[in-house]
Amino acid sequence: MISTPYILFLGDAPDQLAAKVAQGIKDWRPDNAVGQLRLLGCGADLGIADLTLDQARDAGVKTLVIGVANRGGVISDTWKKVLIEALEKGFDLASGLHNLLRDEADLVKVAKAHGRALHDVRVPSVQYPIANGIKRRGKRCLAVGTDCSVGKMYTALAMDHVMRARYMKGAFRATGQTGILITGNGVPLDAVIADFMAGSVEFLTPDNDDDHWDLIEGQGSLFHVSYSGVTMALIHGGQPDALILCHEPTRKHMRGLPSYTLPSLEQLRDMVLPIAQVANPDCKIVGISVNTQHMLDLNAKSYLDDLEMRLKLPATDPFRYGAEKLVDALDTV
């Protein structure tokens, strides 16, 4: 188990989106987020206290969490100086990067010398099976996006929050490092060997009560040439009964791919449903989740109203306005 509370290390994150791991923890487990630690030139800010390592230790922090999801998941030499100092001052380290803490000999040496733990949450802890495609009892909802980092995890967590308040049967199923750090368990899907990815999603969402909903955290995008494979595994391994389309309308291009423009929600709808119905012929698209954080309230509400008229589906920003519409839409399945 990762000891709480945390100090969230933002390093030299170039923008807010690069700090999405830390942002997710701060938004969904605020009691665990005592403060942030930023380096010179950091372009992200969680709006919580900036702490030194000494201040964090005095505040009772137990673990430094690397809250940045940079391209390639690399631990730089600049970061490493801070990580070594943190170990020396009595903190454990937790990371969801592809560049594993346990593979860094100097970090391992210092951690051992000071009796500290290194937590790599992006390491599968189970030998997952190959998917068999057998229909499972219970119901499953998957968020799929026009791009990466458009709010798929937030959509599932917001729906989970509403369902808990209504005493509905359900569970958020984490498939990425942020979700695992928030909930404490899940499948680090993009670190699973390709042949076993769909099987790991089957493992994560087993047979359940007929009225139980698994809310599966989405990853990547079918339209993102870097990460489409993980999305396909979620669609076929999850065998969703319901799909939520996710979009961020102010983007100029795909995340990390400046030469690729975002597809429309109509394009996503028309592509994802036939693919989902390969594994579950009864799958339906039930709603739209829009990340409106960069839009004025009036513009956001007008945009959502227009979507509902155009696509004939309930549309909301579940973090800004609540996920009630999306949870209500599950009744149509």
C-alpha cells in the first residue's frame, strides 16, 4: 500500500495538462494532496500550497508522488536530484511513469539505505489471460474520446460519485496510473503486453449482479495514432453495454500530434459503435461528456444545448455541472 498523504511533484511540467496525474489526485482525493512541489519554469499549478520537502515532512507527508505524465515517461536528471533528496528526508516515492523507479540504480540504492519504498503503479501485478470474448453478467459503461486527456477518467469518476449518492450498484474500474493512485487498485493497461490487454479488461470487469455497473476508465482514442491500440482493447475486452462520447472542443490538434486535427463527435460515434458491437451487439451510445474548462459558462451551456439538439443525446460537463444526466441515461440500456 502507498502511504498517504502525498506531496505532488509537478517538476517542470510545461502546462496544466502535463500534470494530469497530480490534478486527478487533487480533484478526487483532496485529503491526500497536502501540497505541490514545482521546479523553476513549471507551467502547471494545482492551486494548493507550494511546499519544500522539509515543510512537507513537517506537515506529515509520507509519499512524494510524481504527478506528471510526460511524453515517453522519462525521469530527467533534474527530477532525480529532488527524488534522491526526498528519499534521504524520509519520503517514499510513487510513480506511474513508463520509466520505472525500480530501474534507476541510484534511486534503488538510496531507497535501500534509508529504508524507503519505491512504488511503480504502472507495473502489472497479475498474469492476465488472453481475452475469450465470453459475455459476462452485469453491465459496463466505457468512456471513449476524440483524443487523449479529454476527460474520460473524470467522466467515469463523476458518474461513480452520483451512483454512490443514489446507492446504485457500481464501481469505478481504473485502467491508468492516475486512476490507480486515486482508487488504490486497477489495471495499468498500457503496460500490459498487447496480446493480454483485452484479457486484462475482462479480468478487471468480471461477472456481477445484473444491475451492477462497472464504470471503465477510458484510455487513448481510436483516432490517436500513438495510442489507439489501448482504446481497442478496452472496447473489446470491456464489452460495454453503454458508451459515453468524450470531447474537448477548444483543442487545435490531437494531443502531441500537431499535424492531426480532432475528429468530430459524429465521426467518433460512427466509428466506435460498430467496433463495440463486434463484442456486444446490444451496445448503445447513451451520452456525451464535454470538457468545457476553457470555455465561459454561457458558451459552455450553449455548446452543450447545441450538441443535444444535433446528436439527440444528453450532453454535459460532468465535472462542472454534474454527471446526473449521464447516470440517468444508463436507464435506457
